[in-house]
Amino acid sequence: MSEQNYPTASLSRRLAALGYDSLVLISLYIIMGFVLVGIATALNDGNPPGAFPMAVNLSVMFTICFFYYSSSWRRGGQTIGMKAWRIKLINNEAKPIQLSQCMLRTGIGFFSLVVFGLGFLWPLFDKKQRTWHDMASLTRVVFIPKV
């Protein structure tokens, strides 16, 4: 069966995969925090830095998310959480996922969070069960049934 014929993944599976991926991302944020504090301490004659500005924190978080998701999606269409819940990101045109699609998905995903997760809950209102980032990037998240 072609991936294009797989059913769209349910919202509950998507959110469960997002929960798994958030554990990976939190780990990466912690590691990057240690690195940034170490660098800032070294540049400040051994004195620990104060709090980083919010813009720096958000930029680092976005960059880590982008690299984690885009490398996973472009390598096989799945993150760790997506593998666990048997869902996969596919291109609507049956082509490999492009970097531009990853950029759109990540950017719109962040925006969706800013507006209280509305973009993630959009499948409840859309007949094709698409999120905002699915629509913007011309991609789809499908459920991979057991063989």
C-alpha cells in the first residue's frame, strides 16, 4: 500500500508523539543551556552570567526544534515520538520532504503554540484533519498500520 493511501493520523496520536518528542527536546535544551552558560562564564572572566534575554532563549529553543524536526523528517519522515506512535510525515505530492517544508512546519508550529495551541487543535474543525502546519507546508501526517 502506498503511503499516500494511509489514513490521516488521529489528533490523539499526534499529541502523544509530540509529548514523546518534548522529552527529547527538553533534554537538548538542558544540554544547550549548560553549553551557553559555560561559554558565557568563560567570556565573563569566570563569573556566571545573569539571565539570558528572552529573545535569546526563544531563538535557541526554535533553532533546536528546527534542527531536531527537520533532520528527523528529512531522514525518514519520523521523529522518535512519531516512530513510537506509528505515524509519519509525508509530502502531498509523494516526494521527499523538502527543507522549505520543514521550515514552514516548524515556524507555523511555533506560531500555533503562541495562539494557545489552536493550530494543533485545528484537525477538530478541518474535514481532512489537517493542522495549520500541514496546510502551510503541503504535508500530511499519516498512521502506519501494522503489517
